[in-house]
Amino acid sequence: MRVKSDLADVDFHLGSIRRGGSGLVIASREGSSLPTVVEVGRDDVLAGMSALLRSPSAFWYVLTVPFRRASAKTANDTVSTVVDQINKPW
């Protein structure tokens, strides 16, 4: 997945999800250039589920994703990936 904000533009690959404290702990894949841990609380989980249920197209996507083929990368995706790997300051 790609995380874009005013603070960062980062590729984040899920490594593990586990129960931690009063919520979930999501860690990036081992070997990531920027190891990341995201703590998701009860309210975040409920808000995410609520948002998913309010969007029929997103809900349908989640239900059908196991049957979909992986999308092919475009030329722009390949170029941005190469540039991102070259310009990572860490």
C-alpha cells in the first residue's frame, strides 16, 4: 500500500498483524527500508468498518478481492518505484 500525506510518501508493505494491548498492532514487512509499526485502537477499527459498509463499491471490492488478478503495473508505477528507491534518504 502507499501512504501519502503532507509529511510522507511511503510504500508500506504489511508484514504482520497481531493483538496488542487494547487494539491491533500492524508491522511492516521485515527488511523494509523504513520499519513501521501502526497501533490501531478500537475506535479506529470501528470507524474503518463503518466507512467500508457505507461504501458499496469498497465493500464489493473487499468481498471479491480473492478472485481478482493482480493489477499490472503501469510504466509510471515502475518509474516512480525506481526513483523512490534511489532517493530514499534512510
